[in-house]
Amino acid sequence: MPIIIGFLGIAFWMRIATILESVIGRSKWINLIADNSYSIMMNQFLGFMVVKTVYAVISIFYAGFADFDWISYKTNIWWYYIPKGLGYTLIIYVIVGIAFPIAVQKFIDGFKRLYLLKC
């Protein structure tokens, strides 16, 4: 039974992918994420740390972020600061966790292109 359930799950998601491919398969944004998925996978935590560092700098100058936990910031990679307990601000981590690695990859690609032209 587990093997049958596995095959049915794979068949279900393949069918969903086939249906969605015609709708979003040519989307510029979807293709941007798809073309840079390795960079996103490798650099997402760097993007998260950029957000945490921005919050850390803001907490120095703005008393509203006084609850920023410096010890967790320095020692726990899985800790995420949530300003004033507003859970919907976690979307900032998601956006930067995707956008920052894409920017890094675009920079690397541009550097490679520039370096290869000079050689």
C-alpha cells in the first residue's frame, strides 16, 4: 500500500505540474526563480542574515526594537527577529531569502561575463 500511495502522489503532482505549466511556465518571475534555484538554496541563509543584521542596526538607533536578542543573533542561526511580535513581518525574510541570492548570482554571472571577455 505505501508504494501505491507514493505512485499516486507522484502522479497527482505531475498532473498538477502539467496543468500549471501552460499557465505559469512562461512567467518571467517563475523562470527567474527556477533558473537560480541552486543559488537560492545555497545563499538563502545569507539573505536571512542580511535581514537580521538590518534589524540589529535599527535596534541600535530605534528604541522600538529594544527587544532584539543580541545573544541569539550571534549564536543561533535558526533564530529570527519578529519586530514587535508581528508574525506577518516574516514575509520579509522570505522575500530577501529569494531576492538576495538571485542578486548574488546575477553579480557572479556578470563578473564571469566581464572576466571572460577580457581573457
